[in-house]
Amino acid sequence: MIPLPKPKFLLALLLMLVLTLSCSIEKQYAMRQKHKVYSFEQVNFNDLLKAYLSKGTNGIQTLEGIYAVSSLTTRKGKGMLSSSEKEKVTERKENYLQVAIIKDVKDLHREFIEIPIDKGLLPSYSIKGEFSQFTENSFAVYKRLEKRDKFSTYTFTFDKSYDILEGVRTENSGNYTYTHKLTYVKLYPKK
């Protein structure tokens, strides 16, 4: 007589099989979409976004566009045995993300939304940030959405002549002050 496997083992094996199949099904769907032959010419989200952004704005400089994002985090403070204050770069990411910033027509509390667009072709895109109304001095408040009900707030400036957005956030932790800086360089549409 052959001994039967324990129920915990069967449950773990079944769970592992389901996870493996679900991952491979997503991969197969993505591969099928890349190689699918269509009767008509196709456009993807990035093509539609560029078409939307290239619409006539009658010479008005707008925040809307596709941006490359870089970040820099510095730490400033006194060490344990040091009497002088030192500043050190703790993290630097150059052009690590591409985002689209577009006008929000659904929510009255934010003027623009930020959508990451460098993750490939997805069925839907998550809103990862919100910009409030820019003032005459080109200042705005930006909320970077991290998880449900969690966000970081940055103060942003917009340099219209160079199409650059810069945001700064500071936080204190122990003897150190951390400064987080985000830089957005407009890639499309260019002046």
C-alpha cells in the first residue's frame, strides 16, 4: 500500500501550481499581444498620449508632457564623533522613470496627474502623483502616491524656459536632515 501525502503538502503543491500557471498565463498573453496580426493599423497608449499632447495650445506653455525623472537624496548633519556638519549624497537615480503629466478632468482638487508610462503596454495605468494648481510664480504642491492612503509631499517649481520641473522634500531623522530632490525634464512635446 502506497502512503498518501499529507494535506499540507498537497495544499502547498496546489498553491505553487496555481501561482506558476497564473504567471505564465500573463506572460503568454503579453507575448500573444506582441505577435498578433491585426486587420487594421494599431496605436498604443503612448501613441495616443503623444497625439493628445501635440494638439494646438496656441503658443501657451503648458505643464502637460512626457518627462524623464531623476532623483537625488542627500543627508546633512553631524556624525556621532564629529563637531562639523557634513553633507553626503545617499541615493542618486538618473532618468530612472518616464512619466506623463496630463490635465485631470475628473477631480476638482488636483489640476494635473502623473502616470508612469515606461512599464510597457498595460491594460490600465495607475496614477502615481497629483499636482495642485500652479501659482503665478510657478509653484505647486505635488503628492507622490506610494500606497493606499500614504503619500509624500513635495514643493515644485516649473521653469518654463527650459521645460524643467524641480521638487524638494525634507525630513528629519535623528541628527540628520534628509533632502529629497526630484527633477523632471520634458521629453515631449519640445518647443
